[in-house]
Amino acid sequence: MASQLPPPGEAVIGLIGMGEMGRMYAERLSRAGQCKRINVCDLPDKYDSLVEYCKGKDKLVPLRDGHLVSRESDFIIYSVEAAFLDQVVKQYGPSTKFGAIVSGQTSVKAPERAAFERFLPPDTHIVSIHSLHGPTVPTDGQALIVIQHRATDAHVEWVKQVLAPLKSRYVDLSYDEHDEVTANTQAVTHAAFLSMGTAWRCTGQFPWELGRYIGGIEVVKTNITLRIYAAKWHVYAGLAILNPRAQEQIHQFAESATDLFKLMIQSREAELRARVHAARDFVFGGASAGAAPILLSDSALDRFAIGTPAGASASSAPPNSHLALLAMVDCWHRLGIRPFVHLALAATPVFRFWIGVAEYLFRDAARLEAAICAAGAVGGAGVAFSGDDAEFVIAARGWSDTVRYGSFEAYKQRFDETRKFFEPRFEESRIANRDMFAFLAEEPIRTSKMERSEAP
């Protein structure tokens, strides 16, 4: 009960799972000094390294397992891979301290809710959370979803006070709303970058060294692709495989890429243009039409490029069909998703960049027309990218099938193959991404009365 909880500044926090997100939470909350201590645990074979990690961090207390963390903590956060959360909660949930509040940090909440309801004692409370960013992004101002499930308003307010040192922006949703919003903002975004990375690996060349992928839009494509592949595969697998809405969207994304590519190679110009324009009007009309763009200029992003061949420039690069962007917007149109509704509500930094470059392409008539022409629908102008587009369609369908089969092992294998290809360039891409995301942080998150009123 709320009355049995200590004041937030005297709370004992428990973290079960000390991967990158668990450590980020531990370090940020412990540095703030607004809790009594933080009990942490990881897999049993990582205990010695966890003890070493906690040395010199006064508030961090390494414990051998989740039973000890659960018994001694007022607020317990499971920071565990979505695929394994059920078995971890089954193992440690019964040891939860009487009256404690339990939370989860997974990217898909339906399995989390089921596990908590099944295995947590009835005298505990559930207030789940989800930081919509990766562990390398500063938490300040980022969206932090808070889910009131088996808890009172007082419990939720207590949790928000405990997490205040993160300086995040709270977004109150239900479990179902969370899964819908995260699917709408992340599923197709991740699928696009995963597919681009796989396609580039299959060509056997780093895209930014070919003299074709030059300019701000291309900078975002390559930097975020490397950012995603430099992370852990399970960060994306759980959302894709365990969220039914995400599965539906990833399938439609592959279908959209395939349909548009068929129109491109068959030079069915009128049909391609009509379909692209219909998607543009649906996604970028209405509430977003009169708003200031997310990214003010293509050239503003040029300085974050991680490599450009000598003598190459955006003006010398051949026109690009931007099939990934066309397919993403077409997918939203086909599924009736209006992404701007969720932009201010719960957008990740990656989503803001991706919808920003899509907007930059689609809201400029000349730029969009150039992409359509480059697709090969007019006079074969897109020959330079036709091979890459073919690889992209194959990759998108491959990722869709992997998600549809529900195989975490297949997902990991596909991810790791491409990760290995890009790994030699991860360090320089980290620097570029750090600076690029700092640039994005300076841009205010768009919101409007219409967008807020349409949000769940």
C-alpha cells in the first residue's frame, strides 16, 4: 500500500537484469542521491563481474539473484529481454516484498502483463515503465511511458518521484495503448533500417563509400542503420515478434516495398505516382500540413556523414528512389496509421529522425518527383539504385518472414550476420550518431491541439 512505502528519497530500488539499460538506470538513479540504495543482480555467472562493476558506486549493492533483490526492495524493475521475462518473473516474482511496486522495462507489454498477473503475489502493485530510447541517449526530456495497472494514483505518483532524477517526460498509457503506440512508432522504422543494412551487406560494400549515398537523407539512413546494428539484437526482436500489431505492420511494409518495386521496374509511372501521392496526402496532410518541418534542411545533416569519397557531393550523386521511405509511408497509408498523432506523445529519437527525413522528402513536390523518376518509372533514370532496391525488397521480405515465423534464433542469426559486416565502422558511426542526436535534441518536439486530441 502507498502508506507502507517509504518516502521516495528513502526508497530501496531493485534492478533485476543489468544489461545496458539496467546499468543506465542504476547509474543515473544512484548519482542523483534520491534513494536509500539500489539492489542489483544479473545472471548467476555474471555475479563476479557485477561486484567489480559496483565497486566505488556507494549506493549500488550487488546481490546474487532476484530472490534477494525482490525481498529487500520497495520498487523492483525487471530489465530483462522480453523473450525471457516470463520465466524470470516466474522464478523471482513469488519473493517480492509485501506491498512493493513492481515494474518492467520491456518494449512489448502484453507478455509482461501476463507474467506479472500470473506470478506476482496479490499484495504487490504493478506500475510498469518503458524509456523510449536506447542506453546511450541522455534521459533528459525523453519519453518515459508509465503504466498504471494494479496500483492507485498514489503509487503512480510515488514511482514518478523515484524516477524524477531521470528528468524524462512522463507519458501515461495503458498496457494496450503502449503496445499500439510502440508498434506505430517503432515497428516499421526498425524494419526499414534492418532491411537497408541487410541489403547493403549483400552488396558487400559500405554504402557511404560508393559515391551514391551522399547528402543529409542518406546520412540519416546510414548512421541510424549502423546505430541499430551496433545495439543488441534482442532490443528489436521482442517488439517485432511478440507484438501482434508490429507483426502486421512489418508484413505490410514488406508488401509495400514489393508492390512499389514492381511498379518501378515495369515503368508503370502513372500508377506509381498516384500511389505515392495518395500516401503523401494521407500521412502528411491534415494536422501536419501547416506545421514547421522536423528537420529544417538536408544540408544541416551533412556534417554528420561518416565518410564521403573524394570529390563526391550531394549534387554529383545520382538520384535515389528512396524506396525505403516510399514503402514506409505507403505502409502507414495502407494500415490507416497517422504517425504524427504519436510524434509528440511517445516518439523515440530514431522515429523522429526517420519521420523527419520522410517529411523532408514527401513535403517537397520537386524532391518527391525526383525520387519517383529515379525509381525507373521514367526513362530508366534509376539504374544506379535498381540493384540496391532489389536487394532491399528481398531483405524486407526476409525480415517479415523471420518475424512471422516467430523465431528468435533466426532473428538473431540474420541480425548478427549484418552486424559483423558493419562492425569495423561502429566506432566512427558512434561519434557521428552522438553528434547527430544532439542536433535533434535541440529541435522541439512538434505538438498541436489536433494531434493531442487524437492520441489514445
